[in-house]
Amino acid sequence: MELRELIEQGENAAGGRKELAKLLLVHAQQITDAKSGRNGLPISACYVLAELIHEDARCVIAASELVTEKKPERRAVLLPFARHAAIIAITAGVNLLLTPAPTNANTGTPSSGPTIGIM
């Protein structure tokens, strides 16, 4: 999963960019820069973001590091962690789509139990 997506989840959970910045103990501009791919987040902010969005901290850190890492060898080490987060998100989305909605217990139809005649 890309850092932009993780930050958007954090913004939704925190109530906005400024609120997220306060929680992560960074300036709001750092959130903007990270979201646009100009810079990553500090590792301490990655841990807080991971807790906030209920994500594995390794995945958030890897996504943040991938923003600026240029060496193919290092990117190869980080990519599996970022992909792992994406696979989990996709699986959760598919499960949501495929899980049937609960049926209404009170359907308004008479029960098939014994009938009692009232005179």
C-alpha cells in the first residue's frame, strides 16, 4: 500500500490533515509532502500512524521509506512489506463485498409452527 493511501486513512481517522499532524507530532506541511511523495515520514510518526489505522508498523515504515529510496537493492527489501499491506487491504475489501448482508429476523410472515384456532 502506498504512503498516500495510509495517510488518507489516518486523516479520516483523525478528522483531517492538521489533526493527524498533531497526533503524529509533525508539521502539517510534512503530511502534505509525504502524501504527495516528496518526502517520507519520520519513523516515530510511522509508528503512531500505524497504531491509529490499525496497520502493521513495518508496512507503514516500508511505505514511507519507499517514497525516497532509490537503490534497487534496498527497494527490493522494502517492497514485500508494502505489498503485504496492499494484499491485506484488498482481501478485506473483497470480504466486505462478498459477505452477505444479515437477514431481517422479523420478516412479517407467519411462523410455520402449530396453529391455534380462536373462537
